[in-house]
Amino acid sequence: MNEPAAGKSAVRLVAVDVDGTLLDGAHRLRTEVKEAINRLAASGCRVVLATARGPQAVVEIVRQFDFAPSLICFSGGWIGELDSTLMEAANVRFDRRLAADFAGSILNEAINQGVEPNVFTPDSWRVRKLTDEIAEEIRIVNLQPSVSDELLAGDIEPSKIMLISRLDKADIALPSIERAIQSLSTVAFSTITYSKRNYLEILPGGVNKAKAVAAFSQSLGVDLSEVAAIGDGLNDLEMLSEAGFAIAMGNASDRLKAVADLVVRSNDEAGVAQAVEEILTLNGDV
């Protein structure tokens, strides 16, 4: 057994981040990674994709596997699955939302500062117009948003609001919006995080991947010591910190690598396939 896995419990649940981890830099699921994840599931290990994306933005990924992985979406705000035929949300275990009035305040602040908001629910993505940055997000997730001036029509309670700024404005506009949100009396009911330098995400309070993985594992009767987590971003930090076997990608930040038991190859080098081999070896399945 390799040293990073020495003394670890056998793994019964694996939580895998999507962008920057499962997918390569071109946002593709490499054949080597797909086959490794299929092997992992076939070995009896439960696989859950833990992502900042919504359920509809992982449909094309889920379709490529030989099994139906469980999903932690919106960085922990939604837990469920996709129906195997219709690819619609199913078996929803958790669904937390932002209050509509609080969401409206966020949208007003973003628009006033020249940043176009993206409003997400488990089955929708709404924008006011298509900026270059939103067009790039469309290309990445292979999903089209609805374009409407009524982002909160019918008092929609969003699962997530994502603010994508131009890169040259990110270091000024987004921190300014973040400070404005923090000044609101309802800030305790929100979680603010950056999934990329120019992506500011506002989620319901207390939401993160670690809490979702803990709740999901508990529902399965799996101890956190039997959970492996694989990620690359700072929104994976809590998840890796609490998992029994923490695996950071080679392209992860130094901060994430510092809490990892194992650092594997980058996402462009099929690092998840290497992680799966380590897990299968630990479990005695190779």
C-alpha cells in the first residue's frame, strides 16, 4: 500500500468535484477518468459528484457513465439524483434556497455595479442578457439559460446567484459587491464564495460541500473516516478537510494541497484515474 493511504479506513463513499477535477481543462470527461469512475462504482463504492453546478448542468456528464452517480449541486445546497431516462431531478434529499427579497437586493447591487447576475434553481438558469462571460459559461456547461428581465418572476427563491464579471474588473467589482452583500441584515442567511477569480457565488447560509457530504454519508450509514474526497478548488477545502481520505489534484492551490493526504496528477493528466487506483488499492480491489 502506498504511504498516503497507510492506516486509512476502507473507502465506501467517494465525493468528486467536477470542474478542474473530474473534467480536464477543456471541460471534457477523459476516457481514462470515465473508465476509472465506472470501475470504482462497480466495486461497490458509492460515487457522488460534488459541484457548484446545478443538476441540469451535469446531465451530459452523468450520461457518459455506466451508472447513475448521486449529486451534490450548488456547492452543497441541493442533494439528489437525475432520473435515468428523462434526466430530470429525482430523489431529492435536500434543497435549500435564498429568500426572494434578499435575492432581489443582490441582483440590484450587481446590476448597479455593471455585473450581470445569473439566477439558478434546480431546473432553470436565468439571465437578463448574454455577455461574453456568460457565453463562455454556456460553452463550458453545454446548457442554455433563459433570457428575461424578470429574473425573480413569481417570487422565485434561487438556489444560487452567480455573478460573472469581466476579468479586468473582477478585483474591483466583485469585492465591492461582496462588501455590499455583507452589509445587509440578512447576510447570516447567505454563503459567499469564489469558484473562480471572476465568479462570485451567493448561496444559502451554512451551505458548503463538506456539510452536504457529511449529511449524505450519514444517510447511507457511512462514517466520514470511510469517505474519500477529490478536489482542486477552494470551495473543496472544507470537504477535503473533513474526509477520511483527502485527495488534491495536481492543479490545486497550495492551500488545498496542504490539507490533502495525497496529491495526484492534474486534471489534464487524468489525476482522478490515479486517485481511483489509490482507493481501489486501499480497498483491496486491485
